[in-house]
Amino acid sequence: MESRYDRNRIYLSNQEQEIIKQCPILLGGSGIGSVIAECALRLGFENITIVDGDQVETSNLNRQNYTEDDISEDKVSAIQRRLKSINKNATIEVHNCFLTAENVADFIDGHEIAINALDFSSEVPLLFDEICQQKGIPVLHPYNLGWGGLLTIISPKGLSLTSIEKPQETFNEVKMVEYASNYLKFWRTPHHWIDEVIEKYKKEKGSLPPPQLSIASWTVAAMCTHIMFNIATDKHIKTFPEFYLSTLMND
């Protein structure tokens, strides 16, 4: 194990370290994806592709992996520079464009794990999942719940998120969070704070993006990195309709 990863010893074997080093991962979106990318890189994932067409805004700085010096810069350029400053030998490929129905399949090819960190403002996120399933690629869906991180994994042969879609309703991030909250209540482990946040968000006037905190960004980035490690090294993971939730709110 090279000296960079000396402190990974015991937790990761030399063989596992080499496996994740060679494992190509794709990040669709570099908002929360920017945090996931750094966590994954520091563990040892050295083959990372990131696709996003956004620029850094001041409102990103409360939870994403950018600084004031990055404002107005293309997100992928800023995060590529940061990742290369951590490991100059890593392969960090970036594409400064938005994923569309026309190009999404081209970017998915050649990867073993995908992270769907796209905004559900079009059909592209669900198309992303569909193509990954066809190609046998597991897809991680991270959600920032402010005080906690939510993660579900779409497996190649498993259910899609559309399986919880109600008639005449379009799937979005809130639907997934509501599903998770109802699931927890069914199993008698309710997290009432999640329902309170959803209710307050729905009462806000205008088309505002969901409230999010840095706490959840880093929490769910760690969760994603752990799950990617498990996938790459053939360890057990839970897949949708199951999910992972990490929070201190019910302690």
C-alpha cells in the first residue's frame, strides 16, 4: 500500500486499495457530487468522471465543495483543480455540459458505478438510471436532508424510483424523502423531524429549491463512498426499495 494510504491499513487490504483505485466512477452533477468526489478520492478512488454544466454561485458555499474564489467559475473546472491538488496522479475527467436525453448514454459507458446527483427538473435523472440499469451499472442516489443523509441504490436488476410514483404525479426528490419517512413510520421508527421539514418546505411561496445543510452533504458523501467501496469489493449493500439514513436527530 503506497504511503498516501498508510492510514487506510486494517480497514482496507492492499488488494482492496488497488481495486478501488482502478474502479471508474461517474458523477452526474457536481453540487453534492463535489463533496462525494473528494471523499471518494481520499479513500482511494482515483478514476473519477464528473459531468455538470453549472457555474459556482454564492448560494452553493453553505454545502458544496467550493470557495469564494470559485464563484462564477465552471463547477467542473473548480472541482477538478481541487481534486488534482489532493492527488495529481488521479484521473479526474470532467465535462462542462448538462446531461440531456441525447447525450446521457455516451457519458455512462465505461463506468462501473454511477452517482445520480442531478436535479429532478426533467426526465434526464430517471433516464440516467434506466440506461445504467440496462448496462449493469449500480446507481447511487444521495439526498441532503439537512440534519441527515439519505441514500438509496438502484441495482441493475432491481426496482426503479418510478415504482413509487403515484398516478398523475412526476417523481422528484421530495417524493423519495416522503417515501423514506413513510417507510420508517411503517416499521415503527418514525423520524417526525423529516415530516416537519417537508411540510414547511411545501408551504414556502414560490419555486424555491429545497433547504440543505453542509452536515448532510458531508454525511451522505461518506455514505456514498462507503457504499462504492462495498460495491467495488463485492460486499453486501441494501438496494431500493431499502435505503440508508444517517442522522443524530432521533438520538
